[in-house]
Amino acid sequence: MVAESLPVGSPWTIALLAVLVAVELGLLVWALVDLARRPAAQVTGGNRLIWLLLCLLVQLVGPILYLATGRVRAQTAAATTDRDHVPAAADALANERLAWAAAPFYGATGASGDRSAAPATGGAAVELSAVRKVFGQTAALDGLSLSVPEGSVFGFLGPNGAGKTTTLRILAGLARPTTGSARVLGHEAGGADTRTFIGYLPDVPAFYKWMTAAQYLRFAGRLFGLEGAALETRVAALLELADLRDVKTHIGGYSRGMKQRLGLAQALVNTPRLLLLDEPTSALDPIGRREVLDMIAALRGRTTVFFSTHILADVERVCDTVAIIDRGRVIEQAGIDDLRGRRGGLNRLVVEVDDPARLAAALTGQTWLRSLAPHESGGLSLSVDDLATAQRELPALIAHSGLALQRLESDELSLEDVFVDLVGKGRP
Amino acid sequence: MTGFRAFFGKEVAETLHTWRIWVLPGFLLFSAVTAPLFTYFMPTLVDVLGGQGSGLSIQVPDPTAAAAYVEFLGNLTELVMLALVIAYGGIVSSEVRSGTGALTLTKPISRSAFVLAKWLSQLVVIAVAGVAATAICIGVTAALLGVGPAAALAAAAGLWFAFAALLLSVMVLLSVALRAPAAASGAGVGVYISLAVLGQFPLVSDASPAGLTSAGVALVLGEPTVWVAPLLTAVAACAVLLAAGLWLFSRREI
């Protein structure tokens, strides 16, 4: 049939046209009847006129488009009209998704930054096992393994080029490990179901410049299935949080700081269980930085925050646990206090007397003393197992030895000391 | 398909809010108005230009509505298609390059939905603009030259739409495969020229999408033509190209 020329009026042509017309008319009638009978709340965007015009004007495609995408399912519609009630018949994942989406996103634990707040479940929010990522001849990640407890605020530290951004991109599903395993909230990283529960802020967030902040947040919320009043409430709260409520201009005109704040707001739109932040404070002024850190601290116990940075003061301020990464490998992972303590930082005393050698001799045999070393000030640096006992007994010991005490103070290692010590070891 | 509706809405809104609205619809509407006008004034133009020359006499047939339609279809096939290829060189890659895609794709929208929403939204734009342009062309032609074979023009516009859908699918695949929009547009122009050349061979033209444009002209002129095979192969090619684009994009790192 098709190999021959078909005159316009041939029976084959007429038959084919008749089939096409019948299909088109059938779809058109189906779409129009559905459109007429369906409540406005169950039509996408609630605007039936636009769909009506689309169906009538765009042959075939319009009705198909409406039937495929223009109708809100009854179950979703119920959730749209009453977000406080999770649909009973939905599958477990959908229930969980809606429950998370409807939950308040911020402020439940206050902005105190209390590190004693308990993690949500005690499970691992992130598990990386021997992850290797190779670009050409270069290994950006080289057997990286770490585990992040759920509900914690986790600092991911490393020098430039250490593999921080690559790790975050793998966790967010934008890249895949060459070898090894990356799991997020118990699932393989990158799946659509996993992405429902994460929020992601890249180091330089990019937005649609023609949108306003409110439009972008609405768009982001809709991608998570938020609609109607629930969406508007969330958008308003996030605009307030990002201090962008009164900004009506398009994002194209925003400063870097404004974009960063909007980036953080969009990452919170779904009340994420895991918040992945890549250098979140790098573009902010001191006040903006403080606000972001307070916000991160307030999420402790409710949301796992995994943020990379090279600003050590930020980590010391809000993190429970840190991992230090260099050349694609974790070289240390521990709680901040533990990390400093493990390296003799928390239990270190600096003491200066008129005769350090005599003091060193007098200290021999003290059970609370772990180690002894000369200090740069000319005194002694003592690592002790029991700080309180040492602080109580040391002055008496000095007095008993007939020495003159000139200085006695605790000398905590800063995270920076630890970082430089660990990362510097492998450097030429 | 997770996230399809939200992203489709964004794509349509973006088309309306940015320069994209002026490209294809602009060319289409321009062609719809100028084709009948050009046809109507052609004898006058030739007469005026001929009178100023060396006395060479050029015979121009009387303008007809069918000739205006053919002129319109010619514009659609050449001008609009080249505009399409250039405009959509970055249909997918521009979002990946700018970083907006990374923020979107870390939300629960599938990569298939991301690509399909882009394809379908632009197809709708082309369809709406195509219907409007055809109607305008018929109206302007009727005003200047009387009513022509409007039903045949509508059918020919339908075949052109299938050809546009095919080229759009080509651009989606190229934009996924090649990160640089200019490279994708260049390759797209190559595909377009190849189809135009292949259309000159009846054997190929009758059994492939390359015959869609010539079939449209034949329909308007009331000549016998083959359009079923070109249409079916175009639809099949769209499906294959889109499937390839989706597969490639699902494996790609953002």
C-alpha cells in the first residue's frame, strides 16, 4: 500500500483519514467530557479554560496532554485539599513522602545549637564504602569510606581538590561511583525515592533567572508533590526564612548571598531527612553566615546535615561529627571533642616554672600523666588522662618541689591544629 | 512519571517568559503573513523590476491561493526548520551546563520526565504556533486571493508538524549527546540537509520521513503522493530517537 502513490481521494487515504479523525474526535470528546465533569480542584493548576483551549486548538496533542497530565488523581486531590490527612490507601513510600512534605521544616528544636539533641533514629543516614571515582587518569575519590549517623550535623572537611564536591554529587545522585557503594537513608544513592527525602545545595546554585524567588520555591515544591495551600504556606515560610519575602525582582538580579539563601530555602522545601550542603557559607557575609549556621544547628536531631566546608570555625561551631578528607580518602572521622581529645588536645596543660627540668623529674610516676614534652614557650606541655586531678595536684606538686609557678593553663588543640596536622602529614 | 507535570509547566512558562517565544512562533507567523502577500504581489514586483531592466520579459503565472500555500509550506520547511535546529541546540544541555539542571534533578523528577517534558512542551509550542500560522495563512490568502484548498493545506501542515517533531527529537538526542549547543545545532543542520538531499530520491522519499515535505506540497497541488509511509516512519524515528536520548541521559553525569 505504502509503496504506491496515493491520490488525495483514494479509498486508502479516505480510510486512514477516517481512522485518524475518529481517534482525534474520540480523544477530544473524552477530554472535554472529563474536563466538564471534573471539579476545578482536580484539574492541574485549577484552570479549566486553558485546558479547554488547548484541547480545541491543538489537534490530537491537546486532548492527549490533558488526559495524561491535566488530571489530578483522586488520591492526590484528597491530599491537596487536606494535607493533614495522609491517604490511607497509598503505599508506604507515598505515605512517608507526604508525611515529610507536610511536616514543619524549621524551628522545632529552636536555634540553640544544642549538641546533646538526640539523633532521630540512631541509624546511618549516609554510608559510603570504598568509593572510588575516576575521571580519566585522576582518582577524585580513592576508596572513601564513612558513615554519618542520622540526625547529626556532619562536617566534611578537606582542602581544595580533596574530593568533597564529588562526594556530595554522588550522594545527590548527580554522579555515580566508579566502584564502591554509596547508600543514602538505607537506599542506593541517586534513586528517585531517595531524592524525595534529601535537600541539596551546590557550591554555586544556579536558578532560572526569569523566575522570582517565590516562583522558584513553588516550582521546587511542586516537584515534591506539594500543591495548593500547603505549598503556599511552605513557600511563604521559606521566603521569610531566606529573608526574601519582600524581594519581587527576578533571580537574575540577585546578589551571590541572596542566591545562596534562596538555595538553602529550596533545599528545605521538602523537609528533608538529609540535607547536603556544599560550602553553604562561603558566599555569605558574617551576619548571613551566622544565620545559616544557626539554621543548621536548629535542624540537629530532626534532619541529618552533611556539609562540606573548609571554614573550620563553622565546623567547630555546629558539627557533632567531622570527617577530614584528603586526596579522595577519609583520613580521620570522629566527634569533634573526641577528635581533639584523641590527639591529646582536650587533656593538655601548659605549665611554666623557674626550673622545668626539676619539674619534669618531679612529675615522674604521676598516674594521671600520659606524656610530657617541651613547650614552645619554654615550659612543659603535659598530656594528661584526668584533667581535673592534674589541675588539683599539679600546683601542690610544684609547691612541694620548691619551684615557682609562673603559668598553668589548659591548652586545647583547635580543630585547625588537628586539620593542619592530619592533612599536612601527607604533604611534601 | 515523577515530576513531569511540574517540570512541563515550568517549560511552558519559560517559553512564554523568555526569548524562546519569539523564535519559532515568530518565524511561523511571519511566514503565514508574508507568503500570501509575496505571492499576491509577485507579478507586480516582476513587472516593476522587469520594466527597469533591459527589456527581458518574464512570464509569471497569475497568483493563486494554492501558490500562496506552497510558498508558505516552503517557508515552513526551510526557514522555520533551520530556526528550530538552531534554537534547540541546547534544549537539554543548556540546563546541564548552567547548573539549573543539577538543582532540578536532585529532586524527585526522573530523568526521563525531564527530557520528555522538554520535548513535549516544545512540541506543544510548535503545534499551537503551527495551527495559528496555518489559520492566519488561510485567512490572509482568502482576503487576497480567495479560498484555496484549505483542507489540503491543513493536512500538509500536519505532515510538516510530523517533520518538525522528528527534527525536535533529533535535537533532543544531539543535545543530550553533545554538551555544546553550537555543536548540536551544527550536527542538526547536517541532519536537516541530509534529509533534504535524500528527499530528492523518490525511492527514499516515498519510504522515509524525507518525503514528508514534498508530500505536503503535492497534497496542496492536488497531485498524487505518498505520505503514509513517510508519516509512519517519522513517528517511528521520533520514538527511536527519544528512546536513545532518554537512555543516554539516564546514564549521564550531571
